[in-house]
Amino acid sequence: MNSIAEPTTVGVIGAGIVGLSVAVQLQRDGYRVTVIDRDEPMQACSAGNAGYLSEANIFPPAAPDMLLQLPKLLLANDGPLVIRPAYAPKMMSWGRHALSVVKGDVRAMVTRTLASMTVQAYAMIETLATYAGAAQLLSRDGGLVAFKNAQALDKKCELLNVWHRHGIQVHRLSDAAIQALEPALSREIVGGLFFENSGRCSNPRRLGLIYAEHLVRNGGEVVRDQVNGVSSQSDGGVIVRGAIEDRRFANVVVCAGFWSEELLHSHFKSIPIASERGYHLMLPNAGLSLKRPVVFGEPHFAATPMDEGLRLAGTAEFASADAPPNMQRAEMLLRLARQYLAPIDETGAKPWMGVRPSLPDGLPAIGTVPGQPGLHYAFGHAHNGLTLSAVTAKCVSAQLQRAAAPIDLTPFDLMRFERGYFSSKQPRATNAL
Ligand SMILES: Cc1cc2nc3c(=O)[nH]c(=O)nc-3n(C[C@H](O)[C@H](O)[C@H](O)COP(=O)(O)OP(=O)(O)OC[C@H]3O[C@@H](n4cnc5c(N)ncnc54)[C@H](O)[C@@H]3O)c2cc1C
């Protein structure tokens, strides 16, 4: 290990889509980057997401009407949302923080912040993917939300003015209009919403692998090691303690998804992250085609056309990250999809589970560890990690360069869970969503 770190060296911990995007952006901005992961790149949550570059997700995870339905949702063992009993105690802190964001100024601030990040997301991922030679994996044909229940659609439409106020192009579609866009949808669909500027990635795993290849081709490194600790040194630089080797860098960015908490917990009083496991079922021979991601309104899950076939994805299972997956949840997606789509051929279907790194307010964590110069973090992207990957990378690079970030980074500071949202360092929002 070098005793002095060269000023441009950066270690990025985690080779998921967030870490690899950060790494490519930093290299582009002149840094010498080493990515460290205990596994091969793109093996964890980023490997199997729905590929939806969504403009819809600008709200905190807990909403007032959802709280009313919560007991019913949780009691249904095969429902779209479950908390495994053994994990319930770990959810106390997450739940307390989620409740504090349900309404009022904080909800307005979180919505505004997520929206300001989201409206820039597609342009930034397009720029980064083009730079790395992966633009062919992206397309922007919009995204649909389809409903079989008119009341549920009316309820969702109450949010239209909120999306519009934040610059998101979305409008209501009739049953005929939705059929014209996606003929494979069931005739029972009564209508939906169309997010004009949403897009998709046809192979999320490949996107990250192309980033890793690009990084290495241009002089960066991707190394395999289990990181056991990370801390700043009084004589400058940050040491990453690996099972195989200790490494020293001028700056380190922790992008270890759900597992970031294990590396950072000693520096904070509370990091209320939860393991929100999601599932997909990959259908290589589905026998029907979609042109864009379709999210089904009730219950909430998605179907996306991928290079490898049709991917059904969704469900939220709060459970220990290393508990055995319950692949019946992936199979449940097929039962649900059969209610919304033309007949599906399940030949060759493959289930998958991934751990979403979920913070209770819906905002990712992006910032610098207090009292640890050179130690930064970017994680906790929950349902939006692919969508927000490149805009996050831009933010991290701006932070290292002490330059202006594309958005105000104050609300993303992990200290929000200790000192609240509207301390002197957090801006007060208006109470309007
Ligand atoms: C079913 C499902 C569907 C989804 N659909 C979408 C979607 O359509 N659009 C969207 O934007 N998002 C979606 N998401 C969310 C998105 O996939 C995640 O937000 C994103 O993958 C998180 O990326 P990450 O890089 O932070 O974490 P990860 O991909 O989990 O990567 C973290 C990496 O850190 C490494 N690591 C951890 N600890 C250590 C350590 N101590 N030492 C060394 N390495 C370590 C791990 O090995 C891993 O490679 C979906 C998620 C799921 C589960």
C-alpha cells in the first residue's frame, strides 16, 4: 500500500450500476479510478431490475392512503408488499422515519427534490452511456401505467397536477388510446397514464458491464476484494481495508447499495436503510411483445421488453438480505401478468431476486462523511437506482471537485436522519406538493 495517496486517485466501493456510473464519470473528469467489489461487476440488485428509466417515481414510499391499506397488505402472505416476521424489529426505525415524511413540508420537499433529479435523469444517462459506448441499450418511447379499475385510475389522476408542476410530461389515456400503443394489453384495461419522456434500458446488466470495460480500457481498475472497513487518515487520504489488501486513495466513494450501512455505521448515529427485496421473472419466449415498460396500477408491478425477452418485475418483500429467496413471489408475477396481458408462454421462465437499498424517505444518500475528509457516499436508491445512476454520478463528481452539482445536494445528506430536514443546513420547502 502507498503511504501517500496521489491527489487524483479515487476508490469506488461497489460495482453495481451506481458505483460503475460514478467510476466512469470520475474517470471522464480526470480521476484515476479503482472500483472494488467482493463479486464480479453487476451481480447484485443492478443485474435484474426492470430497466425502466421512469419519470413517475417522485414521491416518498409511504403515502397516507397506503397507510390505511397497510394491515390488509401485510396480512396477505402472497401480496405485493410483505414484511417477514423476523425482519419486523429492523423495520421500526425505517417505519418511524417513513411516517415522518407522509405529509406536510417534508413530503413537499422530498417530492420537489426527487422531481428535480428525475427530470434530468434521462439526458444524463444518455450522455454517460453514449460516452461509454452503450447508447444502443437505451430508448425513449415513454412509459405506461395501466389500470383495470376506473376508481383506482381516477385516484391516480389526482396526482397529475403534481407531476405537471414539477415539469413531468404525463397525461391520461383512454382504453382505446392505451390499446393503440400496446396491443398486447388485455381488453379489460380501462385506461392509464402515459409518461412521455420516460425511457428504458434493454439490458441493465450489460450497461454496467460496458461501463466496467470502458473504465478498464481507459486505464482504470476493477478489483475483487471484500471491503471490511474504510476510514480517513490524519496525514491525508482514505484507507480501504480489504480482506486481500489494504488500499489508499485521496478520495473514496462508498456505493455498496444496501450493504453501505455496514461500512459507514460507525460514522453516523443512524442509517435507517432496509432490505426491500424485489423479484423478477424473465420470459425468453413470452409470445407477446411490448414496445415500452408498462406498470400495472393494482397491484403494482411492471412488464418491460428486454433484449432477452419479457421481464415481469416488482413486489416488495422486507426481509433479511441474506435470507433464502422465496421464488414463489417471482412466479406470482406471472399469475398477475396473465390478468393484464395477452396469453403468455412461460417456457424457459427464470426467477431472480435482488435487494433494493431502501431509505425511508425515498431520497438516496449522497454526501461526505462528517469528520472523514475524502470519504464520500452514494447509495440508497431503492426503486430508482438505474434511472438516477448517471445524475448521481454527476453529483458525486461535482462534490469531489467542489463544483456546483446539477441539483442542491443538501437534502441527500445522511445527517438528515439525525438532525431533521429543516435544520440550518436543510432548506425549508413550501408546503405545496
Ligand atoms: C425487481 C426490481 C426491479 C427494479 N426496477 C427498476 C427500474 O425499472 N428502474 C430503476 O431505476 N431501478 C429499478 N430497481 C432498483 C435498482 O435496481 C437499484 O436501485 C439499483 O440496482 C441499486 O444499485 P447499487 O449500485 O446501489 O446497488 P447494487 O447493485 O446492490 O450494488 C452494490 C455492490 O456493492 C458490492 N458490495 C457490497 N458490500 C461490499 C463490501 N463490503 N465489499 C465489496 N463489495 C461490496 C456488492 O457486491 C454489489 O456489487 C429495481 C430493483 C428491483 C429489485
